[in-house]
Amino acid sequence: MSKSEIVVIESQHEHVLFTLEEVCERCDIHVDIIVEMIEYGIVEPVEPIEQSTESIWYFNSHALVRLQRAQRLMNGLELNLSGVALSLELMDEIEELQQRIAILSRQLP
């Protein structure tokens, strides 16, 4: 039996929020791993919403996409969480530099 994958498409609708439980279900990942990823700075919840005595974490679609990238790095390259954090940071820097290059290229005659 093959494992099915849930694909999250990044959208401009950042107002869609997912609870920690929904993220675990959608990404097929245990709560403890997500908490560790938060500690490593791999993913960040949006501001927690206080309800009674406990706070509930919410995540936007960008966080789900980032979690899926982290999972691919962990599974495909067998990286630990610190390696995943570093890889994602470098990938973010590359993406930012590519965007800057594109902007500068459009400014050239």
C-alpha cells in the first residue's frame, strides 16, 4: 500500500489558519516534531490566540508549505533538524537573491 501525500498549494490568502492538530493531520507529522521545528526556527506559528488558560497555535499556508519542505529534507536527505533549519535558511537566502536579481535585470535597458 502506498502512502498518499497531501499537497498544500501556497496562496495569497494568508488569512486561512490551521490549528496545530490540523497541521499534524495534513502533514502527517507528530506534534512533538512540530514543536521541535518551532524551537529550531524552521516554522513559526502566527500569534497564539489565548483561549481561557491555554494558548492555541495557528499556522498559515506558508507554514504548511515550509513544513512539507522540511519533511522532504529530513526524509530525502536524512537531515536532522539543525541541518534542515540551515538548509531552509540558505534556500530562503537564495530565493531572496534571485528576486533581487530579477528586479535589477528588469531595470537594465
